[in-house]
Amino acid sequence: MQTQEYDVVVVGGGPAGATAADDLAQEGRTVLLLDRQGRTKPCGGAIPPRLIKDFHIPDHLLVAKARCARMISPKDKKVDIPIDNGFVGMVNRDEFDEWLRARAQANGAQRVRAVFDKITEDADGVARVHYTPAGKNEDHAPISVRARYVIGADGAKSEVARQTIEGYEKTKYVFAYHEIVKAPQGDASHDPDRCDVYYNGLLSPDFYGWVFPHGDTMSIGTGSADKGYSLRSAVGRLRELGGLAHLETLRREGAPIPLKPLPRWENGRNVVLAGDAAGVVAPASGEGIYYAMFGGRVAAHAVNQAILNNNPALLKQARKQFMRLHGKVFWVLGILQYFWYQNDKRRERFVKICEDKDVQQLTFESYMNKELVRRKPMAHVRIFFKDLAHLFGMARA
């Protein structure tokens, strides 16, 4: 039997993989999208307006619209930051991811529910992707197909990256855990339009805890790079702090989340990474959906250019384009996490500085539009000196 051939095989059907498959299918490429499905990634589910606009996300996928963020310090100081003239959309990842996969399929990508096994190369240098179908009514014998290019979008601890990309092991991870609970009904203390962010060493030694609204449900979670830290116990403490311990728990989810882009995303021949597999989750905030989808888009563009020009060296453009547009933001957020998340004294000062209107405006403009704001240089100067004052204890906490 002749082996089926594709222009591109995309391994992983999360936001990165589904976006890459959709973009390539719309370019007229033959695309196979492999995804095992059946598992929901632990995720707060926040998507900014830039994502909604750039990727044409319909309103019905937004289960909530957050119009305020509340920052909560170790001493329970609360700073509310309103989202002026807009909102942050909240999505349920199971529904959101499936909608993205279905859109890719509707635009021409072939979908297969399967577990990726390995990549080999035939004598002519073409990649061969081996996988095992995972559907209940399918033959579970391993299958292989040929592909001119492969996009590895199979998440943190990517098997595609492990097999094909030099330096894949250099990624640093935060381990995230959250519980989905039923949202309280008729409770005046619960604001369905507000995201609560807890900066507290009792909840994480190096990250933060969150309570995010999802319509009828809520996501309550935390994360840490400390493998010995009990995230489940920390979420229990967070639920106690927030008065949420009595709410019914619907499910629990945990997974590693990368917080540093890999130094290399391609193998120079036929493989390029996207999304969590490439390490593109923002430090400090842990935001990943927008960066995953943008990463899928630049990976798809690089592959398409490599096909058009018969030049696999163009796969390098995926990482170059991503880092050119977002590398500085990742660097700034990495410094922020390093300085402000070290201990509760600094966390207290960090929440205090969030009262500053310059900080609020520039932070949310950058978050909503996904670029550093340059229009107000004096505001940046003021924030710099305020940061120094808080960091060295010269400002009143």
C-alpha cells in the first residue's frame, strides 16, 4: 500500500497546532492535524482583545468578560485595576480548542485523533511521521505518513522536540495546577467580571495564585517551579483565603508550563516547533494562549515560505519573527518575576506599586495590544524610578 503524503503534518491540536493547521490549509497546503484530545490543559483561559481580533474569535466562545483585575498582597491589601473601555475574554479550553480544530478541518485540514509515536526519515530525506490512532472505533495498529514538513505543537515536554531539536532540554518550567469549581450563585462577594490574582508565599514561593471567572464555573489555581511544593495544598489554602472552600469541585488538572523560549525551534531540515513546545508562555503572568496562537501562525508562515522557496533554512524565521515582536516583553516580564516574586516583602511592594495609574495604564495597554507602549516615554521614566524606590524600600508600603 502506498504511503499517504502531506505537505505538512501538525502534531498537537491545541491553540498553536490548530492555528498552524488552519493557516496552512487556507494557503492550499495538504495538512494532517494529529491530536490525542480527551485532556484539558490547566489554564486560566484569559484571551486579550488582540487575540480576539487577529484570530477572529466569535463572541459565543467567551464564557465571561473580565473588566477588572484585583491584585491581592500577602497582607490582604487589594488593588483593583479597571480595564477601561474593554475587557479580557475568558474561554473554557475544552470548547475553545475544539472550535479551533473544527475550524481548521472546515478549511481543509484533515483531522485524526491519534498518539504521536516518532519521526524518522526516508532514504530521500522526507520525514515519516508514525502515530497510533486513538479513537474508540479505529484500528489501533500504528500508521505512518510522509510529510515535507512537521510542526511540533505537542505541548510542554514535547516528544517532537525531544526527538528532533537540539537543546530542547534547556526549557525551564512552572508546574501549574487548578481546580474548576461551580461559581457561587447569588453571592454578593463574587464578581463574575473580575479576575483575582494573589501574590502570596503561602500560595506559591515563586509564582502567583488566581481565581478567574468562567461564567457558571471558576478556575482556582497556582503554580511553582519548585517540584517539591504541594500545589494541591496551596490551592486548598487559596480557596480558604477567598471564601471558596465550600464550592463544588468539578475537576482537577495539572501540567508543566514552559517559561522560557527554547534557543532553537527547528532542526534545519523538516521540523519546526510552536506553542508550549517552543516554550512561549510569558514569564511573570503565565499567559500562553495568545503567544501559542501567534507562534502557530509564524511557524505556519515559515513552513509555507520553505515550501514556496524549496528552502528549509527559512524555518528559522519562525523564532526570529516571534522574538523580534515579543522577545523584549518576555525579557521584561522575566526580570519582573525575578525581582518581585522572591519573597512576601517584595510581593507587598509589588501590589503597592500596582496602585500607580501610570503602571496600570501602560501594563494593560501592553497586555491588551501585545506590544510595549512607546507613546508615553515620561511615564516609563516615572515607573522606572518608582520601581527602584519600591525595590530598595524607599517608598512607603
